Amino acid sequence: MKELKHDLLTSKYTRVFHDEEFKYNAPHNFKVIYPGKDSDYDILAQIHFQEGPIKECGVNGVNNEDLIAMVICRLEHFNNSEFRCRENSMAITKLEEALLWLRKRTMGREQRGVEGTHEV
């Protein structure tokens, strides 16, 4: 696996890795690790995304919207506590905007009759 690098991603507490080789244009498997003291690393989470179009491959993993919805849920709960802050509210807004754009993409694919397939 290859370590995920991004200008805004820190590896201060965790590191993220993804497939180097994959089908369907994007990595499907991700690992979040904690570089622990007692071992080389501890796996905190493994995420398997949908591989291939659902109509052709069946449901076999989570989709982008699932993970975005989970983060929105967490931030909303933080905002219902003493940890409420403007930054959480802004992040929720932007994540909801991301869901809208992904929904728009799906609606366009549905209208073209290619949703759930590997066709453009």
C-alpha cells in the first residue's frame, strides 16, 4: 500500500494508506494506522469502497456518500455539546455541499441511463 499524502493531511497521530494498483479508476482499500510504540503499527480502521458499478458488480463496499454522512453525523453531535464551534458548522456545510454535488452527479447518470454501470 502507498501512503496518502495531501498538503492539509497531517501524520501527527495517524497515517493513511491506499491501494497502489486497482481497477475502476480509483483505490478501493484504505487503512488508517497508528504508528505505535510496541509494534510497527496498529490498524485503527480498514475501509473498503465499492469496487465497480453496482449493476455490474453488486454492492461490495461503502460509497463516498456513506463516509461523508458519517463525518457529518460526528460533527453534528460535537455541535450539540460543549464542543460546538464555527469550524464544525462550516465543515458540516461544506460536507453537505459535497453530498449535493455527488447527488447531482448521480441524478445526471440516472437521466442518461448509465447510473450503476461503467459507462460514461
